[in-house]
Amino acid sequence: MSTHHAPWWRDAVIYQVYIRSFADGNGDGVGDIAGIRSRLPYLKWLGVDAVWINPWYRSPMADHGYDVADFREIDPLFGTVAEAEQLIEEAHQHGIRVIPDIVPNHTSDRHAWFQAALAAGPGSPERERYVFRPGRGPDGAEPPNDWVSAFGGPAWTRLPDGEWYLHLFAPEQPDLNWQHPQVRAEFESILRFWFARGVDGFRIDVAHGLIKHPELPDLPPRRADDGRREHVDHPHWDRDEVHDIYRAWRRVADEFPGDRSFVAEAWADTPERLAAYVRRDGLHTAFNFDFLMSSWDAKDLRSVIDDSLAMLGAVGAPATWVLSNHDVVRHPSRYGRKVVRRWTVNEPYRPEGPLDLELGTRRARAAALLMLALPGGAYVYQGEELGLPEVEDLPEQVLQDPVWERSGHTDRGRDGCRVPIPWSGRSAPYGFSPDGARGEPWLPQPEAWAELSMEKQKRDERSMLALYRAALRLRHEHPALGDGDLEWLDAPAGVLVFRREPGFVCAVNLSTEPYPLPEHTSVLLGSGPLEDGVLAPDQAVWLATDAFTPVPAA
Ligand code: GLC
């Protein structure tokens, strides 16, 4: 498939398919496998190397598939295992690899194991596969400790028989006990099930959460956010013992032919802690959330890039870069606001103040060229290539993310970045569902998205789509791009300029002054028009410094 000598995952561009919202093949208003299959030619045309598909397993959908009831079945909403196999085969025919999501931290409360644990009662072996405990206080009416759910509220729910069970997310997502050998064996068997069906790897959900401190102590005191990065010994995040699990998973991946690989969703306190996931005998890659959380600021971005390359380089792993995903506010909207509060692992992003979407979009174009020029791999979240903004005004009655309810209606949750993709046409469903569909799209699409549809942008060479496609094309053709190193060049404050060999320079202007371009032989690609050889604020450019000429577009 890949012509590179290094394994494909060292510099792949992986397109994230949020299956509910990508393409609806059967007209029920929810995306599905048939929809993905119908759009493979588009993904090939766009030029991505792989797709990561959010959970497609059988699920009651309390957290849109992250509550899995059966890991060896596809949910009927999305299709069947046979269709998944067809998708994998057809994607491979298009030269596109397939990476499903695996969710090992928890199951659905409808999973056979949890149902058995409920039926068997306190003290039973069935309960040992999850985290059940008696409560505190005179009648055990207080939760066993003070842990909180990532979606708001306590991380414990009490059953009528008096015991409590742990759920770091929704109550419908009970946490598994990874000290239990059956849990370990079961997941290795699930990995083999899907590897045997041809998947090229897995994205590991909440990879940093599997191991809990055996005594389940209360949380450590909250740190003051003084901007310092230091690792805190936490009772359920990023515990060292988690790496034993991944060493075993690596051995499973290595049983199969081809380069199968893992990417960890691991939120770590420091780049060193993140690098621990991708040591040679562990996972292959991890998402770089520091890059995603960085504000549009040259100093911040440069330090994230330097730290990431240094720490990952030290363990021989490639970096990955990501700007958006299904859990965060889409980046044109993030970059279109003044940063009021720093966004860290402990303090989630909250939109504040007026939005300047034109500015945010200009920056998003520049950010795409920055990301795609950096050494390593990159993730593109569906719709990012169309420049979709966050939908901030979804009516309250359509909100579905459990965060909305669990936060007592104080946090609108993540639905605003999950609105179905506009493919074509002047009105909803914009080609997301087939003509004459029975169902409306599961979240309403804004009217303004008529201007952002894929078909419309395909015909406009100044569109975000045209920019992504040109950048992905050049990435494949240019020998300097992908895996490798970079060298920073001198530049005024607020401007990032780096060289990659052979003969490539990327410049990004995050300052408020125009920046005269450094020496070059040709302009390969710009995020906006270049006037008089200067790079305007919030623009980026790719330059050739030797005789490289791109192959003309087909
Ligand atoms: C991860 C997923 C998120 C999900 C959570 C619980 O953070 O990206 O969407 O809600 O895990 O599985």
C-alpha cells in the first residue's frame, strides 16, 4: 500500500470518521457503514491514508457507542459484521487503512458481564470483573470515595442491594477491573477477532484510565494552575501499571502480518508521561493533545512542537498532530475567540466572548499547513477539511450528549462538533442522507452550511477543501514531508519558520505584522493570497528552496 520504507503509521494522515454523522446510507438520519462505503472514493480523492472510525459495536448509545454491549457485533443502527468486513476490504482496495475504536476502560451496563454481575449480587465472582464496593458512612450511603465522573457528578452509582459501582463516565458505562485476568484475556481475544477481519489497528479509548489504585484513595488536592507542567500521582489516571497491558497488546498486534498499530487516547500531565505509552515494546503512537490545546500563539505552539518532538524522539516514536476531534470545540471556532482562560488537561476549553469566525477560519487554514508540514502523522476530523465551525446554537431540546444532563444543564457538551456533514445541495440534509430519507439528520444542520458543502467546495479552488487536498497531495509527493526532522529558522517574534530537508520551508505568521518571505525557489502552497512576497498575519505558506516541481493535479 505505502511506498515508504518506514511503517505507514509513522507519518499517515488519518481521517476521523464519527460514524453517526459522516454519511447515512439507509436514510434513517444516522450515519452508518453503508454511508462510509459510499464515500470511500471521496476519501481517496482527498488523499488520506487511513480512517479511524468511532465505535461501531452493539450499544444502547448512552454515549453514542462508547458504551459497548458486545464488542464482536456491529450495532444494527450502523450495519453488520459482514458489512464491516466489506468496508475494510473496499477501503484497502482504495489504498485506505481502517482503524476502529476499542473501548477497554468500561462496557455498557447492558453488556452480558455487567448484567451477570447485577444478577449475581455482592461478593460474587461476577462482580470482580467490575469495580464494586460497599459505601462509606453508617449505612454505606456515601460513595466509596470522592471520584468524579468526567461527565459531571459522582463516579459511583448505588444499586438497590446497597453496593456501589464505579463509572468514570456515565452510569451506563461501568468501569472494568483490569486487575482481573478474564478482562485481560477477553480484550486480547477481541483484538484478535478484529485483526483477523483485516483492521489495520485500533484507537484506544481512555488508554490512560484502565488501572486504578488498588486502595481507591480519594483524589489528590487540586493543583493551582500556575502554568507548570508536572506529573501528579493520580489514583485513576495514567498509572504506571497500565503499560503492562499495552505490552501484551503489542504482542497481539505483532502476531498478525502487515504493520498493525495502535494509537492511544491518553491525556498525560507532561510530554514525558505521554512518551511512556509509545516505547518500543508498547503502543505505536498517541494523540498529541498538547498541540490541540495550544492557543494560536507562536511561543506556545513552538514549545509544544519542540517538547513533543524531543520526548517522542527520545523513545523512537513518531509525533502525531491533531487540531480537532469529536470531543472538542471545532478549531475555526476556537481560534476565532480571544483566549480568556488557559485550556489544560484539568481545565476544559470553554468558549467565552464574541466569535470572529472569519479570523478563526483564516487561522484554521494556516494551522492546517502547519500541522501537515510537521514531522510525523496527523489526524483530520471529518468536516475539518470543509472548515466547519462548531454549531453553538443547537436548540436545547435536541442536545444528546450525556454531559448536558449530567452537568445539570450547565455544559452543553459535545454535540456542536458532531453535527452531520454537508455533502451537497442547498438544503438539509445536504446529501448526508439519501433523497427521500425516512429520518431527519439526528442533529439539525445550520442553514449556512449550504455554502460549506463538499460539492460546493470541490468547485472552488480557494476553498478549505481545495487547500486540504492540495496539502495532502504535496505531502505524498514531497520527499521532505512526513516522518523526519525539522530545523527552526530565525524569524521575528510571532512567526514560526522551519526547514525540512530536502528543500522545504514552512512559514506561519501568528503576529500582527506582515512577514517578508525567506529565500525560496517557488511557492508550493499558501493558506491565503500572497501579496508582494509577504505573508499576511494569520497565514502560512509552504516554500520550495530547490528545484522541486509538483506533479500537475489530475
Ligand atoms: C473518550 C471518547 C469520548 C467518550 C469517552 C468515554 O474520551 O473520546 O467520546 O465519551 O472516552 O468512553
